Amino acid sequence: MNNPKALSAIDPRIRVYVPPVAVVWQSTGDAASGAEHLLQPGSGSCHLRYKSNSKAAPGILLDFGRELHGGIVIYNGMTPKQEAVPVRVRFGESVVEAMETPNQDHAIHDQEILIPWYGSTEFGNTGFRFVRIDMVKPGAHIEIKECKAAFLHRDLRYVGSFRCSDERLNKIWDVGAYTVHLCMQDMLWDGIKRDRLPWIGDAHPETMIINSVFEKDNSVPRTLDYVRDETPLPNWMNGISSYSIWWILTHSAWYLYRGDLAYLKEQREYLTDLIDLLLEHIGEDNQEILSGFRFLDWPSSEDPAATHTGLHCLMIMAFRDGAALCDVLGESAYQQKALEAADRMMTYTPPPTQAKQANALLALSGLRDYTDINDAVLAVNPLQGISTFYGYYVLQARAKAGDYEGALEVIRSYWYKMLELGATTFWEDFNLDWTQGEVIGIDQLVPEGATSIHRDFGNFCYKGLRHSLCHGWAGGPTAWMSEHILGVRPLEPGCKTLRIDPHLADLDFAEGSFPTPLGPVTVRHEKTASGEITSHWEAPEGIRIVTSEAEL
């Protein structure tokens, strides 16, 4: 992908320099002193002295306290030989990744660099929390005055917020928002370590989170346009047929929340041509016959029935959303064609599957009743078969079935477990089966023979240390809690009309804010002793609030 039209000459990101918060490990038996001074930023007089000998290469592992994107800056002092000194720098999203041999296929995480005499150098462009620095030249001498992370990110204001009576949920909401924030680079990336690319299917849950948290930002339209321009029809976006479908669904969500008609009009030709392409992939019996790589998410990828069912449902959803967009654009003929296609596909019954991903889409598409799907599949062994990507759509289907307590229990048990294992961002995938027995989290040294949650698990494209521990698609609970616990949902493009319909489940209160193009809406809900909910909100002028769709 290399389309200069989609990229600005001015980088929208800023750098902030962040000191380490802890020394996790330091080699023993070498000539070293002053490591603790690296945790005291700004003085310039504190330093870590290292002198390498012929027997050992001294090293140190620093913890910057949270996942970051960017690199590091190392300041070297006036060493005796007045020469540049080579050091080995390893970045890790986990301790074990920085201590061993990191994956290198999308960004450089392990490299030898030269540190100038009495100067500084900035190095690295990846996702990390931990950095290991080792001497490599016998007899060399360095005096590190400072080592700081160069945190590269968009300087965005968190307009949306969420707080409730369960601190676990508060933390999860914050971490989901931060995970996506890190992935909002020049465009929306799937992950900041891997793959650092705009995968358009990943962009849908990311967009829903962005809509719930951030003021207007161009990362979503840049991503949608970039992938569109890189994918002349009849090709599928990212080579995956469902990802072209997600392009339509993401545009639908973006227009509903942002109401940018001028931007939507720019999609007219591609949207109508894509609808024509999808129409060609309906079989004689009205089932989907999509070509290209057939994919929902990785955990369901070895179940052809689940993939077929999910793709069929996604096509129905895309035809409906595409028809609504065509209505706005005045494309009545395409609106009619898309609605007729959705109706025809509703006459086909996909084969049964127990995959939660596919069943969630059966409910969300209207092919099956929400309550029936929830009772038969989603609420059965609810923590099995969940993925960080499609977990969001499982939560959506469970909410539509009215099972808010069940959905919250999944969030608390599944997403919070990553935080208990040291996560500060949510991961590409996670399986609670990985936590059986004694497992070392990502923020601890792994003794010889022990099991590491990062190194020793994973599947498909994310085995072992290749596993991304900051993946935007994994932050779905943030958007879900804003929509269903705070209960704020747009009913009219640009959030001109919002419905406020809270579901506190077992919570005592929930409060927060929700971004709209006209300014934030603030909301607070409290549960009374009798179990009733009292609500208060403030909205900018021009925003209409309703408590039921019947009020429209």
C-alpha cells in the first residue's frame, strides 16, 4: 500500500518524552552503578555507568509503566575514550519479549546501534513497554545520563468518559480507549507492533470506540479512503471479502455518529459499485457465495460452517446499511436493489454452528431471535469461544437479548483477566484456557522452566512473541459500555437525536460523557433502593434527547 493521496505531508502526531518507572532487571558481576538514577528524569547529572569486560556484556531492563508507541532516546556522557559505543537495544511488549529475541517481521525490535560520545540518539518505531540495553563491545564504557521513551501519538482529547460503581469496569473502559488511541497513528492500525497496517475489518470496532471517546479526528476517514483507493473493484479490501463488507458498515456507523454528508457523498461511486459486486455473490438459493479469503476472525477460521453463516449475515447487514446510505445519497435504484437483496438472503437458513461469532451475527442480522440465540449459544459456557475481536459483537447480541448482567460478567472475567496479567492495553487475542495452572504475566521475569502468557501461547498468525499486545479491535467493551450502561445511542445522523436508555444491571450508578459534533453530552444514572433508575443529563443546544424510540 503506497498511496500519497491518502497521506498528509504534515504528521498529525506529537512526541512526548517519558521516563522509565522501574528497573526490572540488571546483570550482576559487571562494573555498573547508578541504575536507580535513570528513574529521576531531567537533571542530566545522574547517570548509569557501564564498563564492559571480556567475560560479560552488562545489561539492564527498563519498564516504562505502560504500553507506548515510538522509540527511545539515550543520552551518553563524557566517556574516557571519546568514542561512539555500540549497544544492543531490545523492545518488548512484555518482559519476556525484551529479555529474549523479539519478533521482527513488521517493525524492528532488536538491533545494535551506536551511542555517540557526549550526545544522544533516538532510535525505534514500534509498540513496547519494556526496553533492554546491553553492551556488546569488550572494554567499552558508557555513562547513560538519561534514557527516555519517545512516545509518538496523536494529541487527542478524551471527550467521552465512563465511571460506575465497579472499578474493574472503569479500568476496562479506560484501557480500551487507550488501546485504540495508540492505534490511531497516521491511519488506524490494527496493532502498533504488528501489523501496523489499516485492516478495514479491524477498523469497525475501532471506529465504534472512537465514536464513543474522541472528538472529531481524521484517522477514520483517512483509513477508509486509503483502503478504498488501494482496492479497485472487483478486488476485495485487504484481500478479504468480509473486509469490503466492513467498509460499508464502518461508513454507516461513521455517518450516523458524525453526520458528515459531504464526506459521504465522496463515497457514492465506490459504494454503488461495491453493492453491484456483492449482488454478484448471491447464489441461486439466496446464500452467500463470496470469493477471496473467507474470514470472520482467527478462532473461527477453521470452522467453514461458522464462516459461511457469518459471511451470509454480514452481507445482509451490509445490504441494509448500504441501502440506508443510498437513500441519503438519493440513489433510489441502488437503495431498492440492496433492500431486495437483503430480503432474498433472509429466506436462506444457514447450517447450524456453535461458534459464538456466527451466532452473534445471526441475531444482529435478524435471521434468528436474540433471546433464542443467547439462551442456546451465547450464554452457554459464556467464556468459551470468545475472541477479543468478535467478542464485541457477542456483547452486542447479548445486550439486544436483554442479558446485560451476562455480558458484564464476560467483560469482567475475560477482559479484566488480561489486566491481572499485567496488560495496559488489550491484546490481539486471548483465551482463558491459557491461564490454567501457574502462568507468568507480561510484567514479570520468567524463571527457567516457567510458563509465560506471552511466549508460550497464541495461535494462527499470533503465535508466541509475535502476538500483539496492543490491538485496536480488542477495545470493544469501551464502546459497549457507553452504549448500553450509559445508554447513549444516536438515532439521527450527527447525533442530532440521542436515545438515553441505561441498563445498570448489578451496578449502583454509572456516569460519564459522550462526544457529539455539537459538544459532549453528560449523563448520570443512579439506582434507588427500590431498584428504579433516576437519570440526569445535560446536552448541547441542537441535540434532542429521547428516552424511547416511540418519542420520535
